[in-house]
Amino acid sequence: ADLDETKKQENSKLQQALEEIQRQHQETKTLLMKEREENVKKTAELVPVIQEVPVVDNDLVKKLTKENEQLKVMNSVWLQVDLLFYVIIYSFKFCILQELVSSLEKKIDEVEKKFEETSKLGEERLKQVQSAESTMIQLKTKIQRLEEKIDDMENEDHILRQQALISTSRRMSENQDIQSGTPRKYFGTESLRKSQMERQRELSDSLIKCVSGDVGFSQGKPVAAFTMYKCLLHWKSFEADRTNVFDRLITLVGSAIENSDDNCHLAYWLSNTSTLLFLLQRTLKASRDGKPPQPTSFFGRMAQGFRSSASSANMQVDIVRPVEAKYPALLFKQQLTAYVEKIFGIIRDNFKKEISPLLSSCIQAPKKIQGGNSLRRSLSNVPVVDHWRDISDNLYIYLDILKENHVPKNLAQNIFTQIFSFINVQLFNSLILRRECCTFSNGEYVKAGLDKLEAWCQEATEEFAGSSWDELKHLRQAVGFLLLSVQQLYRICTLYWDDSYNTRSVSPEVISSMRALMSGENENEKGSETAKNAFLLDDISSIPFSVDELSASQEERDFAGVKAPPNLIENPDFQFLE
């Protein structure tokens, strides 16, 4: 509407200008016509009546001829004036049209730009809406999992409280019987009860004797964990109110990891304990009533769906069968979870102890390769000395250990991720705290070492390395800054500008203000190590996984072809393992 109104106003102005020019032209033409008529009259008065005389006046003829020629010239001049006038008018109209066209083109360009901006804004908002929808879906899924987990925990807590009350009441009744002298009545004879207990103890002894050694792996799964699970399931130990088999197994695990320096042995038991914990997570279900428990969690429903389709997969028996867990089984699961976290932490800390002495030397280039302009030729000319090579070798050694013992891949990823985070924290803090380390030659030296770590990540693949390379982002950025020349740093500082606030360059005023601000904060927090070292990174050594995540990393069908130890299958009491 604004464009049409502008067009109408410009057309009216052009029409008025054209009418004014035509009026002036008409007045000029009228004046010229009057002047021409007057000249004609004067010429007629000057010309006398021609009378036939016998004598010819040559002077008069010449005068008339001359006046006639002048009239012809004046007539041609007026024709040229008219033509020039029309040319001027049409040229003026053409210029006006050109200006109008150019203004229209500009307005069209502006409209197109606004349309493009609006389209981009619409696309961005659409992406934001889609991202918000995906985030909402993820949050809903997490909330559902948390609710299911809370339900399971409430059921387990109820079972534990119930068992504690039963145990307390049983002790009180026993004490009353002893004090009153009334003998307790047992089902069956005392000899039968003792024989059953001895029988159970003999079976437990055979199992513990077998799994206490290294029985290896079958189909990439630990045989000891699978054997212990099948025996406990067959003996219905998970449903027993009182049993000591769980205590004996926990004692076995505790004694097996007493030697905290043997990483191969620790990795073997990390594989076994984590696998057994996975099987328990899929099996033990807490229930408040006597009915068979129904799987409420997402992974429980997955396990139930797998069991319902086991026949289609040509499996003769169910690998995992949900049972109603009693107090000893739930306590065993908690203790086993603690041991998995403990063994994980020991292996990780052993790795840190081995590389810690090397890291102090990896931040500063040896003196024999420091100095000189030859270092600035190429990063490939910087030798990677033994410190970085030793770290890389240790990574390969630990990777082989975890692979040989078939440690779950998510546990291996968490170990290497925390190791790379430790390297990032140690070396970055050394750069921040030690001025002598912030040199070009040291930057090249560390960059060459980081190339070795990147090559290890590529060879280990994301399957085991995970996001380890991303954990070195602070150190990589700092090294990239050190590798810039003085001219490059000066050029960046002078060309720097913040497009959000339209701030040009890094002015001295800004730097002095930042210095004053930091000094003011230090005065407010005098003596605080946090204020002095706010720029340092912290090493996070928490356990980065949960039981649910560990359970989600494996599948029940992976245990279909696992075979028990041959020496145990030969025992007639363990034929159910076949």
C-alpha cells in the first residue's frame, strides 16, 4: 500500500511539471506567432503596390528576395525550436522514469532481503522448536526411567525393612524359647536338616573352588560370572530368607582383589563382577506381595520381551528369569555394586600413578631441542622423546589388558575418558602456573605429543576410546595459542571485534579494567585458594556410570553360547550347567 501511494504522488508531481512546461511552451509559441504576424505586417507595409511600369526596380527586387530568405530562415529556426522542445520534454520524462525504476528496484531488493531474513528467522525458530521437542521427549523418557527406578528402590526398601522386622522378631522368639526352656520344633528331623546344610555347603565349596581361579572366557563372556549366576539361580538362593553363599562369594571377590598392583587380575575380576551385576540387575525384582514380580523398568520390559521370543531364537532355556528377591540377595547386589566401583577406581588410579611422573616432563621440551629458529620450520621436525612415547605405550598396554579380559566397552570408555581428562587437567594447569612452559618450543613439543594421543584414539576407535580426545580440548586450545608467532598474535588482537557488542580490538583500558576487577575479587577473598586459582581445572575422579547404564550396555542373548567350566560339569551335581 505504501509503494502504491508513493507511485501516485510521484506521478502527480511529474504530471504537474509536464503541464507547466507545456504552458510555457504555448506562451512562447504564442509570442513568436504574434511577432511573426507583426513582421509580416511590417513587410506588407514596406512593399508598395506593384504597378506595371515599364521600368524594373532592381533594388526593390533584391530587398524582397532578402526578406523572403529571412522569413524562410526564421521558419526553419522555429521548427528546430519546436523539435528541441519535444526532445527536452521526452528526455525529462525518460530521466524521471529511470529514477522511478531505480527506486522500485531498490525497494524490491529491500523486500527480498527482508524476505530472506524472515525465512532464515523462520528456519531458525523451526529448528529451535524441533530441538525443544526432542529435548522434551528425552526429558519425558528420563522422568519415566527415574519413576520406574524409584518404584524399584521403594520395593527393595520395603523388602529390606520387612526382612529386618522378621529377623528381629525371630531373634526375640528364640530368646524367649531359650529363657522359658521350651525346645523349638523343626520341620523334619535334626539329622535331615544338618545333612541338607552340609550338602549345600559342599556344593558351595565346589563352586567357589572352581571360580576362585582363572576359568577364562566363553563367547567373549566371563565363565566365572555366568557359572555363579546359573548356580545361584538353580539353587534358588535369590529367594532364600537365610543363606551364607552370598557372604562367601563376596569374601571371594574381596580376597581376589587384595593385590591392587596386578592390573590383569583386576581387569579379569572387573569383567566378572560387572557381568554378574548385569545378570542380577535383570533378575532380581523386589515385590511387596507374593505374586511374581512384573518388570516395571524399561530394561526389564526389554528382558521380558526377549524371554517371550526366546523360542524363536532356538534357545532351549531362558538365560535370565526374574525372581522375587529376598533380603540376602538384595544385600549381595549392593555389595557387588560397591566392588565393581572399587575395582574400576583401582584400575584407573593405577594408570594415573604410572603416567603422573611422565606428565611433569611432557609439558616442557628437553633443553637439547629448545631455542633456535629451526624449531619454527615445521611441527614434524619436533622429536617426540621417551616421555610421550611412554604414555602412548601405557595406553596400548591398558587397552590390550581390557580387551583380553573382555571388560564391557562402556567401562573401558569411562576409564580412558577419565585418564585423558586427568592428562588435560595436569598439563593445562602446568601451562597456567609455570611461565617457563609458555614458549613456542614447548608448544611444538606438546603438540607433537598430542599427535601421538590422537593417533592412539584413531587406532583404538570410538568403541573403546569414546570421547577421550574431546577431554583434551583445553590443552589443545592452549597449545594452539602458543604456536602463533608474535606478529600473528598482534594481528589477531588488533583485528579482534565482538560482533555482539560491536567492540573493536582489545583496548588497554579493557585490560586494565580486568586487572583491577581481578585484584578487587582477590581483596574480597583474601587467603582463599579458590580465588587465587579460579583459572585452574579440577580433576574429577567420581564413578561416571550407574548400574542402569551398565545393564544397558549388554544383552541377554550374548550369553546364549557361554559354557561352564568342564571340570565342574563333570560333577553330577552340576549337570544343570550343560
